[in-house]
Amino acid sequence: MSLKARAEMGLLATLDQPRVSAATQGPKAKISVPPAETLLAWRNSHEKMVAFRAAEEDRDAVAALNHQPIDPNVRHKELPKLAERAKQKRVDHDSFLKQFELKLTEISDDLEIRVMHASRGVQKATASNDQRIGETFGELNQDLLLVTKDHQYVLDSWDEIHAVCEKRFADIRGFAAELEGIERDR
């Protein structure tokens, strides 16, 4: 016989038995009282649990108040050390902020001086180059001078203009490189 068949047979045999009410089963059982030491241990354990739950409730109440702002008028009336510490923090913060602003002003002034120096240098260089180009073109625009000079003079004049333009371009590239250096140093 299989296990399933045996279980079904056992269930049917149990169901065929007459039912007996629990209320009519013999005499009532006696209630046994545990010893006094056990009762005292249970009471102490219960009181510890009640105290622990009360502490948890206080901790939860404080945690809930943590996200509520404190009224600034009441904030440090009872805690003068905290008030002094907060004041010192404000003073330190303000002094660090002023030092930072002074350093920032010093750096920006230094950068401004360096940029102005570089820009004046390139202005002078381009002005002298432009003057040389203008003088050369002035000579080339004089018809009487050109009649007396040979063709090589004209070619040399154009080579000089080309060399001055290259120098002007190099001065401008140098100015750009100097500005890049200032930017890197900043």
C-alpha cells in the first residue's frame, strides 16, 4: 500500500470515531503558579522593555524635531558656550571671506597689469611695423624716385614690405602666446 493510500485510510478511520466534547473531558486542570523568583525576573524584564520603548520614543521625538528649525530668538539663550562658538564661527568666516576677496583682487590686479603690459608692447610693435610699411609705400608712390631707380630697387622694396609684414605677424603671434601664458598662470 502506498503512502498516500495509508494517509487516506488513517483519515477515514479518524473520521469514523465518535466525537467527544472537550468540555466533558474529565476534571478541570489545576493552574500552577510559577515560583516568586521567576515572577520577579519576568517583571524586571518587562520593566526594562518598557523603559527601552520609552527611550526609543524619546529618540524618535528628537529625530523628528531635528528637521524643524529652531526659533532664532530662543536658539542660544540657555547655552552661552554654543552662542559664543557660533559667533566665533561667523567672525572666522567673515575674516576668511575678506582674505579671499583681497587675494582675488590682488590676482586680478596682477593679471590686468600683465595684460596691459603685453597689449602695449604689441601696440608699439605694430605701430613701428606699420610706420615702416607706410614709409616704404610712400617711396614706391613717388614717380620721380622710381624713374631714377632700377627694377631691383622695387623688388627689394617689396621684399622689405614682406619681411616687415612677417615681423608684424610674428609680434601678434607672440602677443597671443603671452596671453595664453597669462591665462595658464591664472
